[in-house]
Amino acid sequence: MINFFHKNFALLTIGFFTAFGSGFGQTYFISLFGGYFREFLNLTNGEFGGYYSIATILSAISLIWAGKLIDNIELRKYVSTIVVGLSLTCLLVSSILNTFMLFIGLYLLRLFGQGLMGHTSRTTMARYFDKDRGKALAVSSYGLAFGEIFYPSIAVILIGVIGWRLTWVSSSIFIIIFFGIGLWYLLKNHKQVHQNFLNNQKKNEQKIWKRRDILKDTKFYCYLPSTLLMSFAVTGFFFHQVYIAPLKGWDLNLIAIGLIFYAIFSIIGSTIAGLLVDKFNARKIMPFFLIPYLLILIILMYLNGPLILFAYMSVVGLTQAIGENVSGSLWAEMYGVNNLGSIKALMTFFGILASAASPFLFGIILDQGDTLNILILGTIILIIIFSVLSYIGKYFK
């Protein structure tokens, strides 16, 4: 493992940094400024949530086109464009004057940050690592986890000291200096890495899958639901956590502590998944990776209290990290890496749509009254159905 890191330090650091940089467009970071946006623009929770959901969906649609460009543009130029775009977006958000500027800012944050930064990280790790793809994707996931630990605390401190607008200005400067210069330096020799990759691809001739071919492939639909389940379910439960918390005997301070468990176990899950994927393969693991989440949901139906919250957050972090690593490897295993950027852009689109749908659907169910256990039970049933589908997928070549 140490030799692996030493040999591939530059490329792995690129995967870590781009995942780490995606934090500026993630929900956990943007939500810290939600109260300031609503107060300044006199928005209700529903109005702000509506702008956010629409901006997220539009960013997902844009990603279908923008994400595939990584297959044809030199990575150094591609990453530099994303970094500059994200930095300028932070400046735009710092100068918001009306709801139109807010909407454009949210759209660009989701596109450049959560979308393209994360997409670049996952695609780069899956494309250039074959034998050690699982471990490489684990390093990428570490970047996400460190962002969850680092950004919220720093942002809260900066907001208190310099205000929310200057916090976004500081973010813009940090992005240019840390990510812009850092990634530009790390990618200085990437042309040779990419050329070696192309030479290996020519030697190992295989079918080149395009998106239209994948959408006609039966096994794709066997595995897709399982890869989307965590994004759908976790977003739904997290979005409504303020409503759910009192029902389970939790408060917001406990949830904040729980997020630390979530981040720590995300790192553990990424490491476990990386080793498993490299030893076996993603298709063999897919039918089973949701089992820990299923078990904790069963426990959640019957037990309350702080310990259950910490256990739940830990298992969610573990399972989600395993799922991201396994699904990240799955598409490369099944469809090759020649058009991986295009393929992963499509998968990211589906994932964002799943995360955008669950807050609305979960809200409808929770509005019916004492329905939390019904919601949990429905999620358990989906896990069972999707896991069976993944198992069936192994019978298709």
C-alpha cells in the first residue's frame, strides 16, 4: 500500500484535491449560508429550496455535455477551466443582489463544484488505474470526507469574523491559490501519463462503449438502481433531519457530532471498498454492499436515542463510501475507460436526479402523519429489490 502511494503520488493527489475542491458546491457547505441568503433576499424556506432544487437539476443536465469533454480535452486545461470557473462563481455569490444572481450562483456552484470537480476526481482515478482502481478511488473519497470535516468549521469561523460575503471572497482566493496552482503543478507531466494510457488501450483492443450502447444494455438496468439508492435515501433523510430528529430523541447538536462519525466511517468505508474491489471485482460486491444500511434501518425502526444516531451516521458513511467506490469501479469494469468521462457524466446525472427527487417524495410521506417507520420500511424494501437485481446482473455478459 505504501509503495502504491509513493509510486502514484502525483496522480493520487490530483484525485484527492479535485474531490476535496468539490466541497464548495456540496449541500453541506452551501446550506451554511442558507439563512443569510433567505434573510437578505426575503425568501421563505420553500422558495430557497425550490431555487436550489431547480439549479441542481439544471446542473445535472449540463453535466451530461460538460462531463464528456474530459474524454477529449487535455486534463490540465480541463481542470484549470473548472478551477477558474469555481473561483469566479464564489465571487459572484459574494456579490448577490437579487434572486436571479442567487439562482445563477447556485447553478454554477453545483455544476463546477459538486458536479465537475467530483466528476473529474472519479473519472481520473477510474481511468488511469486498472489493477489498483479500488485503492485509487478510495483516495478520491478521502478528499470528500476531509472536505466534510474541514470546510464547515472554517466557514463558520470566517462568517463570524468577516461576514458571509467576504467568506465567499476568501473561498475564491483559496480556490485559485490552493487548487489552481497546486493542480497546475501536479499535472505538468500528465501528457506523458495520458499517452502511456492511450498506448496501453491500443494494445488491449476492446469494444468501445458509447452512451447509446449502454442505455440498450440489459445489465446496466440491473446495477443502476443499487448505485442510486444511497444518493436517493441519504439525501431524503438528511434533508428532513430537523423533522425526524425529535421523533428519535435527537437534537441538532447531536446531529453535528453524528456528522463527524459519518465522515470518519466514510474514510474507513472507502479503504475497505478499495481493497475489496481490487481483490475481487465490483460486480461481485454490488449485490451485498447495501446490507449494512438495511440492518441499521431495521434497528432505526425500533430504537431511539443518541447511540442509535451515532450508529446510524457511522453505517451511512460506511455504506455510502463503499457504494461510491464500487459503483465508480463498476462502470469502468463493464464498459471500459475510452469514453469513461461520457459514461460517468451520465451516471452523475442519474445520481443528481435521484438526490433531487427524494426530499419531495419523503416530504409527502412524512406529511401524512406518523409515517416515519413506513418511510423506513419502504427504503428497506427498495434495498432488497435492488440488491436482488444486482445479483441477477451477473448472469448477463
